[in-house]
Amino acid sequence: MKQEQSAQALIRSWKNQGLVILDGASQAELKKLEQACGVRLPEDFKNYLSCANGMQIDDWDDNMIRFWPLQEIRAPTGMIPPLDSSPPTSLIFADYLIDSHFFALEFSANSEVRVINLSSERKAVIAGSFSEFIDLCLAKNLPL
């Protein structure tokens, strides 16, 4: 599915579930996140955030996933900046079962961005892109 189609399909799914969808983020807000984190967000993720800026604090979808609004997206280390000046290698954008697992964009040195599942026991790649992650969510086929 194309990037825009994936984001729109996710939004339709949320609407069908009766979820409140937060208004999309502005280009200025997206740029501010990129600058603050020292990363370049992938286009499919920016497209999604410009259409829907995550979910309200007490909402989650049928997969028990809560997609976070822009203001909550963070590096896995929390709000404490890393000791060196290097940018984060991943940014958490969603959680599963109220923080039992986290989903994050992982940034590689060769500019690839994939989606990983972070838990206290492991880190696992689950999608080669944010669009692929959405497609897995919509198919209810996420490897957890």
C-alpha cells in the first residue's frame, strides 16, 4: 500500500473503532521534532503525523496499540538526553498493552529507517518501514 493510502486506511480504521483522532501536526511542528532529535523522519511517518497526530491518552486501537502524539515521541532513554551529542538511534512512537512493549523508528547509519519492537527482554525488527508497520497493524498481523 502507498504511504498516503496506508495512513488514510489507518485513520479510517480508527474512525470505525470510534477513536478520537487528534488533528495532524503542522510542517513546522514536524521540523521542530526533527531538529530537537537530530534525525530526519521518514516521509511515510511525516505523512501519517500530518494526517493524524496520534491518539488521546486513554485510547488504543483493536490491536491494543496507542499511537502517541508528536509531543510524546521520544528516545527510549526517556526525557534525559544522552551523555554524548549523538542523535538517538530510535524514537518511540507507540506502545502496546499500556507500555508492556514499545514501537520505535530505528535509524541506521545508511539512512534506512525500520520499525522495532522494544520490551524489557528484547529488541526485534518487525517492519522495514512505517508504512509496512501500518499494513501489519491493519491486517492484525503484528509479531509481538
